[in-house]
Amino acid sequence: MNSPDFPADEASRLLALKRTALLDSQPEERFDRITRLAASVFNVDICLVSLVDSDRQWFKSKVGTDDCQTSRSISFCGHAILQNDVLVVQNATKDARFSDNPLVLQKPNIRFYAGAPLREPGGQPIGTLCLIDPEEREFSQREKQQLRGFADLVEHEIAKIDIEHLEHLEQRLMASNLRTASIIESLPDMVFVIDTHLRFTLCNEHPDLLKPKDEVLGQKLFDVLPIELANQMNRYVEKAFNSNTLLQHQYTLNKLKQSFEARYQKLNNSEVLVIVRNITNEKHKDDIINDNQHLLDAVIDTNNIGVWRLNLQDDQLIVNEKWATLLGYELSELMPINRQTWECLTHPDDLVYAAQQIDEYALGLTSHYDVNIRMKHKNGQWKWINTRGKVASNSSNGEVEWVLGTHFSIDEQLQAESQLKETSSKMSAVVDNLLDGIITIDSSGIMLTANQAAQSIFGYSHRELIGQNVNMLMGSPHREHHDTYLANYLSRGISNITGQIRELDAQRKDGSAFPIELGVVEVSLDDDINFIGIVRDISERKKREDKIHQLAFYDPLTSLPNRRLLLDRLYQAQSNCNRTGAYAALLFLDLDNFKDFNDSAGHDKGDLLLCEVAQRLAQTVGHGGTVSRLSGDEFVILVTELSDTEEVAAAQSDALAVKLLTKIGQQYDIEAITYQCSASIGITIFNRSADVVGDLLKQADMAMYKAKAAGRNRVCFFDPKMQTDVNTKAEIIQELYTAISNEQFELYYQKQIDDHGRAIGVEVLLRWCHPVKGVISPAQFIPIAEDTGLIVPIGQWVLQQACQTLARWAKQSATEALTIAVNISAIQFNKNNFVQTVLDALHHTGANPHHLKLELTESMLVSDIADIKTKMSALQQHGVMFSIDDFGTGYSSLFYLKQLPLNQLKIDQAFVRDILVDDNDRAIAQSVITLSQSLKLEVIAEGVETQAQRALLQSMGCNVYQGYFFGKPCSIDELEI
């Protein structure tokens, strides 16, 4: 059996796993729902969400097994996290990695296994979503993709863990890890952590490493060290796991001529700390000292320690150079030296005590001589010196003669102690002034300390807290079970509190409950265990979170769900439809004529109306659906769990829509304003998750606009033809851009004839020569060009081409007198630069403006008449003529006609077509001719197709004609004048 390897960044992976706070957590329906569904879809006995810890795999969610965990060494999932794709084992008995695995030979008798790696948001593989079955089976690529899809759902749930919580933990953990790493990397020794598998899980950079750090981490002792040394260290690691005492052992690498001392200390039941120091130099020095006493003095002198010898019988004092240097002197400056020299340099307040300690030690009254005294430096300052000594020899009568001792500065030590005391005082002040409560309890749950913040948070005084059980501060159910939690932890190490930050309800002195954030750490003191709890009142944060949630998911005016929440529920509805087969419906509702009410009554009244409408919609729909406001007066209603038959579901949706229209149509009283309202509703129904959510909204929206077009205050269902029309329009728009860029347009010319049969001009008509679809009629693309504004660049091109034609014709006697009529779109005419655009075209081409005629539609005259007159007059001053196209079909006023500088009226072909048989058409044509004559305007009839039509029009006073009778529109090369 092959145990799974460890990833190269195993430490980072385990850290990422712990950061999710999922290990040993309670079962959660959001994960269980996915495993149940996956087990059902793939028809397997067992489905697991398995998290791979350092020495086990633990099941966050499980189907088909009662086990909660197994050893990592026999886990299939330990192999699965090592690869990017799904791991598939079709028959474990035939796979060398697993054939002798206990999970294969015994229950659950695994034959088939498929595991998809689960990655936390940082990308580390922390476990798998896996399928297990006792029967051999194949697993297709499509099934692998489906399993990967379920795994993505699990990863999505993992990513939804409170980001702020994780970031807070991560910052603390990163700070702690950074501090620990900095300390470890700065140590002069080699530092290792070895687990129960004899693998190196931690290692610092060090020049004495036998292999680079990256090749040590994750490897076993026997993979890194020589066999003999590996065996030695193996024995000591095993001893360390079975002992709580510090173990030491020394070894020598003969090939390297290096000696080392290793210290072993158990960290926990799965890790041992090993610190290895290179003692080659120390060992060498010991050898030298043992071999040569003379070198001892040299070694002492090389250290920053003074050495003295005092003869208690004759007060002779011998010191080394360092003794004098510590006081700022050369040894020669103190000569001759005796006990009096030492006494003169010692502070008077310390001298008596020091001398007394030497005498008592010499008499055997104390076990040692060790005092801290102040001695005068050469610069006049007092330096703290530690001086200690032992008896070196006795006189012949048995009295102490020589005392040998050391002498070194302790200024830095005392300074450090002073700083430590100061830091401790500051820390106490910090703790007392923290906004977070800090409470210490003993192993029985009795409170030992509580800072000021804790007292303020819970409303108790210090005296009321100390000595009481901490469960008095907890809300249910933690209050009743806390003692059991604590006992379980102390007896079995079971806890879901220590080492992580949790949110729970607490209780104040007045009995009120409030949310807190609690972190607990364990502290071992002598033979007892204490716990330090850090408590943060998160009441305000929860309020802010609730407010943020309200702002993020609800409309601030009506308090209805907004687009974001609607889309989320729409996704849920699709999933439900896919699972149950039932239909759901989306109703897009828009108030009729709301803008008129909003503008006339005021926006404040409009807001009140929207709120009242929202309330009526919510009351009518009830709890069986979602009523949301998208924007303005647009509301969308989502109803689910309709019939699984399309016809019945449509009838149910229609019935609800009728109720909504009835409810909305009832009278409103908006601050003394009585108002009657109606709405248009578009409906689309669906029962597949494959439908794109955005498309469903578009479908309902299109259906709503169809309801408005049909007369408002009605319901309309989405018809797929609407989508086809929209797609066709979108395609034409895209192709129009290409047509403009590639100049796919061509001008056709149709002659205009006077009553003598002579051609006096032409009208240019636009054709689109599509490279695939052929010639496209203007009726198909001109309305779309006008909707999108593309008519402006198209119109400029037509104008430019017409002017170029005029310029060429002016050079030929047969065509120099011809005029060209160009149709002008209202959108093009309304541009502020229209006049300049026309003049630029005339100037650049050299065309005669007196031969250019611009045809305007009659409907344009109902807009800004002053602007129209200004632009027409500006161009007419240059000689440009104007004609009213399709006259008689619009609603122009005779008053407007009288004001405008017109040259011609054109009788629309609709009146010419049946002029021989329809009295009304004939009367209208006669009216236009008579009106033209009275206004002294030229009149032209279009659509003339027969000699009889021409003769009648001529008899009525019309002398200019255009139509198929005289020639069809054609290219300029085919035009015959």
C-alpha cells in the first residue's frame, strides 16, 4: 500500500485548512444538500466532503457511512489533493496504490473511487468531494465534469465564510507566523519540527543543513540524513513522543569533522521540536583547555569577563586586563593592585555589604559569594558589576587563602529588567484600557481576572465577577452546557472554542442578550490550566451588517427586494424547477403614464404612489413569490412552484396578473390627490435551469412592451418571435456599422419629368448592397438606422455622393440643368451642425447649391418650427431648395406651411395610386395642387404609373411627375436622361 505524499507547501496548505474553521465543526445543510444530490446523481453508496488534515481525513459532510474520519495514511483523498484533475480509480483491487489498503480489503470494500480536489479561496487543496462504491465502474469525461461542477458548489460554500472573520484571523495568524518565522530564522541553531511520520514539517535556513531547506521539508529522516544518524535521531524522537522532559544527545559527522548537540522536546501528540547546535568550536576549545592549562587564561581574556584572585590572608589582588577594561582603565594604570584598590573603586553604599558577604563565605556561613555592586568607571560614572567567587585554596591551618572569581558588567541586564518592568506596567495599562473585554478563568470556569472593558460590556463590577462561574455571562444554550464543555476539553481535549474566533449570544447583568465575538486561548500555569477569553461586543457591527444587507438587497424607497436579490432568487427558482419539473413565472410590470403623474404632481407624490403600488403588489402576491422593484416604475414579480404543465402554469400566471391589474387599478389617495392608475404586464414562464437569467428578464420586458403597444392596462405573454425580431434587429445594427465602414451603400436615381416629357431632375434613393444578402430595401434598415442614430453618417454619405454627382453633371450640357432631390431624416435635420454639414458637402464637391433639393417629411413640421425655419432659411440663402415629401399623410398646419421657405410640395403616391377610381384620393390631390398654386409652390406627384394618371393630374394643374411610368430607380450608369 502506498501512503499519499505530502504537498511541497504542506505547512501553507494546513494553515489554509485551519483558516476555514471547518475542521471538527457541526454538520451544515448547505454541504449535506450537495453530497445527497451528488450521491443520487451518480448512484453511489457513499459521497463525502473530506478535509485532509495533517494525520487524518475528516468528513465535513457524508452520505452512506457512519465514520467521521480515517487515517490520512490510508486515505484515497490524500492522493486526490495532489493533482489538479479528478482522481478516478475504477477498480482499487487492480491498482497497486490501493490493492492492499484496509479500506479496500475491509469495509467499506472500496472498488470505485472518484475524488475532485476542493480548494479554498487562496487556491490551496484542503480536501475533496469524493464518490465511493463497492462495485467496479467506469467514469466518463462528462461525469468527471459533473463531479467537478458539484465540487465547485462546495468551494462556493467554503468561500462564503465570513470574509471579515477570516481576514481578522489571517492577520493575527500571519503576524504570529511572521514573528515566529523571524525568530526561528534569526536563531544561530538549526530548528526542525518532526511529525509522527518522521517527516520534517518545519526547517529554518542554516549553513550546516546537509540539503537545501526546500529538499528537507516534507521528507523523512532517512531521506535526508546518513543512516546511522537517522537511526539515532529516530530513537530520540520516539523517546520524546513518550516523554515530556527535554532530551539531549551529541553526535559527530566524521566526514565533515563537525560535532553537534541535539535537543528534543515534544510540542504535542503529533510533533517534536528538535534544536541542533554546532558545538564543533566549543568541543575543540574544551579539548584545548583540558590539554593546556595555559590556554585557559587566554580564553578568559578573550571573553568580556574580568577574572580576579584575592588572598584573604594578605589582601593581595590579581586581576586580568579585562577586569580593568570593564572600568575604563589599562591594567598598568591601576598598578600596584591590592584589596584597597578594589575597595576604593567600589561604591561606599555597596562596599560594606560586599565585604561582609566575602567574610561570611570564607567562614562557611553561606554557600556561595555572589553580589551586585557599583564600581566607579574611569569616566566618573558608576557601573553595575556582578562579582562572584569560589574558594581556590586554603592555607596550611585550614583557613581560606585564595578566592577565585569573575567580574562582569550587568548594566545592560539591569536596564533590560527595568524596561521589562516598564513594559509590564504598560501592558497592564493597555489591557485595562482595551475596548475588548479580557477575562481569565481557571479550569473550573471560575473568573480570576476581568479588565475594565469586560466590566463595562457585561454591566458587572470587578467584585461581582471575580470568583463567579463564567457561565453567568453566557446566553442559552451555552450557559447550561458550559461546564460540560469545559470538562470534556480537560478530560478528552474536545473543544470547538479554543484556537478560533466564534460569534455567540451573551447576557448582561440586566438580563439583555447581545452578540459577542469570543476568542479563547489556553495557558498552562504550573499544575493548573487557565483560559484567557477575549470578548468583543459586536452589537453595532451587527447593526451595520444588517443595514448593509438591507442597502445591498432591498430598494430604499419601497423596501422591496432589488435587482440583486431578485437575480439570486431567480437562480434558486431555476434550480428548484430543474429539480422538481415545476414551472415558475416572471411578471414584468410597468405603470402606465407614470411619468405624467410624476411630472405634474411632483416627485414626492410619485414616490408615495410607488410605495402604495409596492404594498398592493406584495399583498396580492403574498408569501408565494418575490415582488421586486428594478427602477423607476418597473416592478418584477417572481412566482414559483406552479404546475408542471405549461398550459396550467400559464393560466395560473395569467390569473395572478389579472389580480394585480385589478388591485393596481383601484383608486389611490395621495395626499388629497385622487388618482386612478393602470399597468402593463409581460409574462414569461420557465422550468429549466438552462435558461439564462438575463434572457428571462429580457423576455418578460419585451412582453411588457408588447402589452403597452397593444393599448396598455393588459397582460401579454412572451412570444419567441419577439426574441427573433430583437436578434434580427441586433444583427442588422451590427451589419450597418460594417456597411458604413466598407461603403456598401449605392445611390439609385429616379427621374422627375415635366408636362412636356423632359427630365428636369432626379430623386436619389438609397440601396444597401449586402455582400451576402444582396440588395436590401431601405424599408428594412432605414427605421433601424434612425432608432440607433446611424442615419446621421448614412445621410452625410448620401448628401456627399449627391453633391459629387451634381458637380460632374455641371460639366455636361445634357445634365447641367438637372436638380437632385435628397431625402433628409428628422434626426439628421435636428443636429445642430446640419446647416454646416450641407454647406461643407457643397463646398468640398463644388456642386451648385441651386440644383440641390432637400426633401423633408411632413411630420417634421410639428416639432420646433422656429428651429426648422432658421435652418431652412440659412440654406435657402445659398440657393438650396426644399420640398415637403409625402404631403397629405401628416398633420402639418397651413400656418406652418405659410411660414416656411418652401419650394415644392410632393403628392404622396398613396393618393395617386387610386386617383382614377377613388373620389377621396382625387379630392385630396386636387387640394394639394390648389394649395401649392395659392402658396406659389411647385407641385410634383410621385407614384405615377400610367398615362391615364398623368393625364388626370395634368388636367388638375400638376405639371411635374415621378414614377414607374417614366422610369424605375436605377444606378447612375443605367440612367438615361
